[in-house]
Amino acid sequence: MPTSFVPADVSIGATRTLLYTTPASTQSVLFAGTVANIDTTAMTDHWVTIEIQKVDTSYVSVLIQAPISFGGSLSLPKIALIAGEKVYLTADAASKLVARVSIVEKT
């Protein structure tokens, strides 16, 4: 069972923004990551919601409207994913938060 490490980056929108999809025949773990507040214009706080879309298309919330102060970041929890599951992020304003995560995939 080979494993590989995969980075994923996204500028988070005000609607569900896809960060990562687990490939077929693969198990994944989001094992490290941050969401950073990069709002250098208004310099205000923002929030992020993290959801997993399961293969039956239902959603499970991981974090709901977690606040991130200007210039700060939020460390993401470890999240186990099965084939076909997706990680979505939503912010209160588009392009004010960015995410960078590290994922291990096992086939």
C-alpha cells in the first residue's frame, strides 16, 4: 500500500470552495494545515466553516464559523477521508482567507 504526500491550496470564497477530493481507491488524512487571514485592505477579522461532503452527498461540519483575527491563522484538525469524500471551506468574505494543507494518501 503505497503512500504519497499531497499539498492543497485554495483562496476561500464566500460559498463552498472545494479544497480537496479523495481519489478513487484511496484513503486520505488531512494531517496538517492552516487557514490564514490575509485581509490587508480592511484588516478585519473573518471566519471559516469546514465541511466534508460524504459520498452520499450529505455534509458533515468539522468547524462552523471559526474566527480568524487579522494577521492570524487557524490550525486545522486531522481529518480522515475515504475515497470520493471532499473537503469544502466557506468564508464570510471572498479572497480574505487562504488555506494550505498537507494530505497523506494511501492506495
